[in-house]
Amino acid sequence: MVKTIVVGVWVCIVTLAAVYFSVDMATKPKEDPEAAKKAAVELVKGESITVPVLKDGDVLGYFIGRVSYMMDKEKMKGVDLPMTEYMTDEMFSLLVGSKMVNLSDPEAFKLDEFKKTIREDLNKRLGDEYVKDILVEQLDYMSRDDIRVGQAGGKPNPPKQIVKPEKPPGAEGEGAGAEGAKPEGEAAPAGEAPAAGGSHG
């Protein structure tokens, strides 16, 4: 008799536990891997960088770029990283040294390869996986002749857009890296960097 009662109580406990966990699992919000991934990173806005294109010591024009970074939140805590200095050096290496942009055929530019190289090179310099992703908010080219037109009082041609600007997460509809944006202010003399536009700085 006692054994029967004990077995009955045990069955009730198991049944109640099963029902509880079933209800709990059914009502528990599902984890969103994408949301968790976004929560682990932080957007660090990059600064506008101007890279002169040289040939035989003469300036042919300028690349105007702005690259932002999706950084690991935890690893960034209390760390001051010289991102602007590293990024300036990286842009020189890729655009002038490696010539990743063919100005006669800008559509052949491989954006994914460009971003992957930047991310890997920066992490190598920083000594850890700080940079999770790269956003190219601006990459344009302005020739010396276009600059001279502005110096002469004419209306300079807009910079040649190498890539369509990538917007930071949550910036849809905002003016982050507006397409075809022009540098503000007077065009710089040949051999000096043109102003890189307040909307990109």
C-alpha cells in the first residue's frame, strides 16, 4: 500500500515537472543569434583620410576614404587604440602600394577582399581580434585636374565613387556616407590633401 502511494506521488511529481518545463520552454523567448552577435560589438566611427596618388614624384590625385569598425566590446574596455594612425597607413599600403583600385576600371574593385585585408592587418597590428568587421563609408577618387578646375573658379567634377557607401547598423535613412558626396571647402593645391568634407568627418 505504501509502495503504491509512493509510486503515485513520484508519478505526479514527474508529470508536474514535465508540464512545467514544457510550458517554460514554450513561453521562453527564443534567442536571436544575430541580436547576440550585434550586442557583442560596438561601432567605432573612423575619420576621413586622404591618400595622394603619386607617379614619378608627381601628384595625380587623391583617394578620399572613411572606414569605420565594428569592434569587440569586451576587448575594447579600457583600451586606447590608435585606429586613425593604423588606418591611414593601411590605406596607403592598399591603395598606393598594392594598387587595389584600378582607376581605369573602378567597377573591378573587390570590396570584400579590401575589407578582409584591412580587418586582418589591423588585428595583426593590435595583437588580438579587436576588429570584427569593416564598414567602408566612403571611398572616392578626385583627380588633380578636377581640383585645378575648382582652383580656377570653375565648378569641379564630383569625386569618382569607387564603392557605394556602407551605412552603419541602424543608420538607414540617415546621411552616413551619402552617395556622391563632395569634399567641402576650397580644393587643395596640387600636392596637398583636399578637404574631406564635414559630412564625412
